[in-house]
Amino acid sequence: MACTQPDYHPNSFTIKGMNVNDFTYVLQYDSWSGRDEAQADLAKTLYDLLIMDSYYSCDAPDYGEGRWTSDEIDQIASGEGESSSKIVLSYLSIGEAETYRPYWNAGWDADDDGVPDSGAPEWLDIENPDWEGNYKVKYWLPSWQALVFGSSDSALDVILGQHFDGVYMDIVDAYEYYEEQGVVDAAQTMVDFVISISEYAKAVNSRFLLVPQNGEALAEIAGYLDAVDGIGREDVLYTENDKQPEEETEDVAAFLHIFLNAGKFVLEIEYPTSSWAVSACYDFAEEQGYVCYVGPEELDQIQVSHGFIPD
């Protein structure tokens, strides 16, 4: 790996026949001057695996105009310049609703107080106090799940049609909030939801990848590991530049090793900015058997950390 610390030897996974030893994660394209530049940079990146959004812009008058086309995704996956082909996953939140997605109706919370108004769908819950524009959802309800998959305009079906290699499912750990609220079987119903998504997607494309973000403890529930191909986990070692409590890191690592032992790949995502913390994250991943990416918390650029250059 060119220009990389001589004592760093990244782990690698074989994914869809490709050797993957690095990846990047970018959802915001504001730092690019336009769609063409964003597409070119995504295609040119030397990272082996790319996690991106299925939309270049969710502000377009017609959401179809803001959506990446299948031709664009094909070109990004094929690479450009020195970049070889790469695996491209689309971000999809399955545990929260986002006000910038096509399904959202402004009348569901017209006064913007974070509490659904009368007439809002039964699946809609309160706004996440930590993420403006993101609302908790009762993900076990069929009416929410129908927005995620099962029809030509559902989120997953659109992603399948865009030629992504797989889906990167966020807010899988929503079950933790509902367990605190006293919802019985919150973890099991999330597992059931993920299994349903997996079965549906793989019936369309047997090589389509299902990768949850966080929620690693679900590995202990029957059927979950069989439904997913890998896992991404944020903040394993650090929260920004603050090191996680050692016991918490050990607990997370124990669950992630269940994935490794089952032959699944593990992606570690960290957000520190100090050089010593960045190095510690990559070293930790090498030691544990993960593939690591350290990027900006805003996920608005393809970051290359000094000493850890993608090959």
C-alpha cells in the first residue's frame, strides 16, 4: 500500500470476488462544485468499497432528478483513471424517517415541534433530539416497512434499480430506544425486519449485499447472521477524539468477532481528527481483524489519512 506506515498491514476481505482492504463513506456532496465533479471523484477514488447516498441531491424539485442514475452508478463502480472497479453500497435508514426523503409529508409535523401532528402515519414517532429532520419510527409496522421495500417506488427497490452492489442499513440499533420505552421484542422485530429485507433483495439479486450499521448485539438472535453479509460499526475505539471506555470497546469487539467467526466482513468507522487517534484506530482494526476508515463526522468528503493511503 503506497505511502502507508510501514508497520501497518490492513486486513482484507473477499467480497463479491473482489479483494477489499480499504473503504470510504461519504453521504454529503456539498464540498463538490456539482454533480459531474462529485461523480468523477467518486469514480476516481482508490478505495475498494464505497458507501454513498442513492441521491446526489434531495432538494431537486423532482426527486428523480436528484437521484443517481444506474449509468452513473455503473461508471462509479467501474472506476476512472488509476482507480479499478469497486463495490458500491447505498445508504438506507431503516430505523428513522428523514424529512429530506421522497416519502416525507411536511404536514406530518407542520409546526416543526418534533411531535407528529394529528393525521400523521401510525408508524411516525418523535424527532431524534440529536439529529434534526430525523424521526424515530415504529419499524415493526407494515406501513413503515412498505416504504422501505416491496414496491417499485420503495427505497430499496429504487436502490436495486440503480445497480448498487448492496445496501448499507442505518439505525438498525433503533431497537435499543424502544427497549428503553418498554416495547416487548424490540430486538426480535428488528431482526425480523432485516431478514425480510434480505430475503426480498436477494430474491431480486442473489449477490446483493446487506450490511447493517451498528446494532451488533443482534448477532446473538437466530437468523440475523444468515441475513447479512457484514457489518459497519461506528465509534468502536473513539468518540471524536475521546477514547471510548475500555470495557465498552471490549463489549463491542466481542460482538463483532461473532461476525468475523461467521465469515462476515467488519467495517470500522471512526471520526477522530488528531493524528495519534487516527493511527490508533487503524492499528486497532488491524489487530482485531477489521477494515478501518477514519473520516469527517459530516461525511462530506472522501478523506485520506496521512500514512493510510488506499491502494
